[in-house]
Amino acid sequence: MPDQIFTPATPATPATTPQHSVEDYKSGVKPTWCPGCGDFGVLNAVYNSLRAKGYAPQDVVLVSGIGCSSRLPFFSSTYGFHTVHGRTMPIATGIKVANPELKVLALSGDGDAFAIGGGHFIHAARRNLDVCYVIMDNSIYGLTKGQTSPTSMVGFVTKTTPKGTPDRPVNPLQLAMASGATFVARAFSGKPKELAELIVQGIDHKGFAIIDTYSPCPTFNKVNTFKYYRDQAVDLPRDHDASDVMQAWARAQSTDPVYLGVLYRAEGEASFEEHIQAAHSGTEENAAAVMEQILERYS
């Protein structure tokens, strides 16, 4: 694993076919997750998505927060930045704005993303930051041994809520859409091949891409298990229109079943980085054109 201090890399020449094997993205550090953890599937999907894109490891930065899932950069040979709790998005923003040519993937758990990091998540979405954010959602705080998280169901019993939590869960996909994210998807770590394909789409998307990924914790969450998600989750219907935000909103709200796939995608909108570049380009025309595009979205 390279040092965690960020060092800009020389941009890679885009590859038309995979130039690296999965082994090229492995750091050699053995994953320390509990046996059966859903995060193994996410790690596999990250390796395969990078292989499919043909990126050189030194041209990729994996940014994570704090939590079981946020150990993922240690198991990868890319550049990695293990930040403090809830600060994945500010660091990812700084890296991407400083060097837009780098391929930045953000990785967090549901507690890190939607509790202490919730404010940062909203602002990254509304800015349309050009980053793919993969969230390993297990509806529990695993690293601190099993407390309710922002996505835990009402009535969920833990050590800190022995009578069940009274709090309603956050709906990550609806929060993302309401905040302005332009690519909103849901995945399941029990389907790593499909998750890898979604990550590739998220990387290719120009703008803020969120992939909320059900990633069961077999140690502390005995409710939201692999079987639970296999019984509850189905692929989106073939006729789903990802450009229809109201249809996406309704399907994001569905709990029986829950839908997997790209629920919402908005194409052709200026990213945060493009807005900054236009503002500093020295030409009023470029800056005005980008601002006009942003204003049209909300008119």
C-alpha cells in the first residue's frame, strides 16, 4: 500500500481494452473483515471495475472515511487516503479539484456517509462533484461493535437501543436525488459482478454518482442478512426510465421489493470541476455558459 499522503500522478492514456489484471490492484495486505462480511464482495467489484477501465493503479485514488468498510484502500495498490470520520467527501473534493485527471472513488459505510458525513454528502451532491461514491450500507455501526446507524429500521434492537430505535431510517437514494446527485444507483454486494458494472457506469458518468450498496454485517446485524436482501431485492424493470426523476423517486421509496440498478441518471450537466475551470479560464463566455446550464436545471 503506498503512503497515504496524496501525490499527484501522471494522467494515464485511456485504454480501449483492459491492460491490467485484478492482481495488479491488490496491495498484498490481507483484508481484516469478519468472515462472511459483505465488504469482500465490494472489494472484488472495485478491483474488477478498475480492471475493466484499464486504469493504471497510480492514476486512481481511493478515499475513505472511518469504519469497517473504510479499510478498503489498505487492500488496494492504488493511492489511498484514509480520512477521519465523516470527511470522505471534503478530501475527495480537494483531490479531484486539484487534479481532475485522477480517477477518484469514494468509499464509506452508511454511518460515515449519512450521520457525521451527512452534510458533506449533501453538498457534494448539489455541487455535482465528478466522483463515484460507493457506500457499503449494512444498517449498523460494525467497527464500534453494533449500534444503530442512520439506515437502521424502526424498532431495530442493539446494545444502545435495547427497546428498539424510534428513529426512521434515511433513504439514501431519495436524499441523493433531493440533493442534486445526477447518478443514483443501488447494488448488493452479494452480486459483485453487477456491482462492478455499476461502478464502471458511475466512473463514466460526468457528475456525482452514488451507489448505495447493501453489504451485510454477519457479526452485528442478524436481521439484514444476505438471505434478507436476496429475498427483498430485484432488478429494476426493463422499462424503467432513469431520466424520469419521479419514477426513480417512487422506486427508491419501495421497500417490498427494493430495486437494484440505476434508478436515476441526468446527462449533460456541468460538473463542479468544469464550473471551476470555466470560472478560471479567463473567458467570460465559458463561465457564463456553465452558469446558464446550472440555472436552467433549476428554472
